Amino acid sequence: MKLISVNVGLPRQVVWDGGSVATGIFKQPVPGPIRVERLNLVGDRQADLSVHGGPYKAVYGYPAEHYVYWRSELGEGLPWGIFGENLTTEGLHERDVRIGDRYRVGTAELIVTQPRVPCYKLGIRFGRPEMVKRFLNSRRSGFYFAVAQEGELKVGDSIELVAREANSLTVADINNLYTFEKNDRTMLQRAVQLKALPDTWRGYFQEQLQRISR
């Protein structure tokens, strides 16, 4: 497992739907080393902190392997970072990566917290309003990290799994539970017990449990 690209970007104003919105989704690959701090990479920021960023979404990773699928769907010319990811990875997949997994990359350590549920700004990035739906239906969500230990990383660094929580669920499990299989009682019960999963997610799954128990 290794790091293929490191991508950062600052918020910018873009024209969309007859108005102007601020977005930090436009990322560009940068040479390393880049410092990883508690809330983001140096040189990177999120535009709307009410829904983006924060300690549970400090760094976003996306598998390089998914680009093969998207290039067949959308055409060639998709540069690393186009999905808004900070880290383009090799060897990590949602079906294998588990909530709470702790990875060492360079001198930084990152903890997997949740899958990505994109907002309309993904459509802005691609110039395709339907991109949000296509992204969700593809089940290629990528994964957010919290920063357990600040440090530096660069392209080519290995990604090492250093700790895994017992009985955790994969990112694919959580994504499936949120988007497709909302009535799976057993999985919902497991999800609400995941300490590494943010309270907002566990609260949502608890509501789903209550709903199907009525």
C-alpha cells in the first residue's frame, strides 16, 4: 500500500446555477513533503466548515484504482485529486478498510472515520449535476481520516496498518448501510457501537434502528 498523489487546494469562488459559491474541492497534486496537521494538510482548507472538514474529516483519501472505472465512465483526462481527495492511495479499498483502522503514512498517523457522502459541489467539479447520484451509486466513496499524529508525508510513502479495532465494520459496510440497506438490524446494531464512527453517524443509525423497531 502506498501514496500515489498528495493534493491540496484553497477555497475559491465559482459560478454555479446563476450564482457564486465557495468551494475547496479543486485540489492540485503537490510535491512533498507536506505537513499533516490536526484539521488538514498545510496548503489545504475547506470552504464550508458546517459540513466539511473538522477533526473527523481532516483528510480525505480516494483509491487510485477507482480512476480506472471513472475513466471508462467519464472519459480520459481525470487528474489525481479531481474527486477532491487529499491522498490518492494504492492498495486500499472500501471493502477492506475498516472504521477505526490506524495507518502510518510518512511520519503521520491517520484513523479511518467514515465514508464520504458528497454534496452538490462534486457536481460543480465535474460540471455534471448528476455526478452526486452517480458517485453514490458507484459505491466508490473513499474514506475520511482523523489525524491521530501530526507529521509529514510525500508521494511514494508506504501506507502501513498499525492498529485495527476488533469487530469493526468496513467503510463499504457503512456506506451500504447508509445508502442501500437501511433496514439491516444486525448491521445497524453493530454500527452504533463503533467508537471511531462520528456521533452524527451513530445517531443516524440509532434513529434507523428505532424506526424499524416501531
